[in-house]
Amino acid sequence: DGGITQSPKYLFRKEGQNVTLSCEQNLNHDAMYWYRQDPGQGLRLIYYSQIVNDFQKGDIAEGYSVSREKKESFPLTVTSAQKNPTAFYLCASSMSVLAGGNEQFFGPGTRLTVL
Amino acid sequence: SQQGEEDPQALSIQEGENATMNCSYKTSINNLQWYRQNSGRGLVHLILIRSNEREKHSGRLRVTLDTSKKSSSLLITASRAADTASYFCATDARNSGNTPLVFGKGTRLSVIA
């Protein structure tokens, strides 16, 4: 099956802890993205990567970090510096960021709750 | 950086009725896309319309684009309870380089059986 997977589905974190959300795709897509979604809201871009070993900040990158060591994987770390991390996190991928190749495929999401 | 804004924020209709959602955006675009999200799930791509297209159909979906008014509409005909979801428009700004899509806040559609 081709697709994009995220794990875990639910994640609980104590204040002050770093946590890492996993995102894997087997679609051979160059571009990958992380979004944050708060209740009743749209998607806000955290980070995106156009190619391996390269990534750019989105609109709300503070308190988050990413890596792109492999084409298939784009993990997101929510650090203790993120003051309000409780949210639904969505990972997506696309052929490229460029116009015409940017239909995005989404994973099922990870719901992070800070206790 | 909100590019697209959907209207209305919420819509409730009876099964069998048509549902119309609108999206307005600010800058010139290459294309506009519509996505659907069931509660607690990821988004699913529905349809893409390019800036040189005015109307596009896919099954019960009809999308229009008016670049002079910087707006798009998504029409779902003969709605079903299973169409209950949130619908988002997403745009990529022309001449913005390699920047990703920008999503609106969505319209929450409830179809009552």
C-alpha cells in the first residue's frame, strides 16, 4: 500500500518534555510538510522540506524542530520551548512544492496532549 | 499568512439538498485546491482548478473559479450524510517561488439524514 503514515495516533506529554512525532511516506515524494491544527481551525504550517537534508520554517516554527535525513521520513520534535503544544498534528507530502506538483497527501494525524 | 478564507464557517443542510461553500483569496494564484477532512482525520484532496480554468467537475462536485473576484466555490449536489465533514480551500500564490499551499480555516458541513 502506498501512503503516508504517522505515529503515534495519540501522544501524552508532561510539561517540560520533548516529544518526537513520526511521519513516513512511501510515495517517493520529494516534499514533506508538518501542520498544526487547533480545534475548529484551519492548518498552520510549522516546517516543510523540499528535498533531503533541507527544510524551511513555516508560519509557526518556534518551539519545533525537524530533520530530513531520508526521503521517506520527516520527524517533528515538539520541544519544551513550545508553550502551548496541545493540538492535532498533520504530516503531508507532495511531489514537489512547485506549482503543478503540489497536491498534498495527508497522514491520519497525531493528537498531542500536554498533561 | 491566511490566503484563503472560506464562507460560511458552518453549514447545515438536509440530505438531498445542494451545499455551496465559497473561498476568497488575496493574491494572484497558480491554482486552487479543495480538500475534505472528516473529524479527527487527515485531509483528502478533492479537486484542483488552475488559474486559466473557470469550472471543473468531479462526480457530485462542481468547482468554479473567478480570478477577477479572487474567489472560488465548491458545490456538492444531492448531498448525503457521508458528506458531513470540513472543507478547506488551499492556494499557492503566483510569483511566490517555492512556497507551499496556504489553507483557509474551512467550512464545517453537516448533512442531516
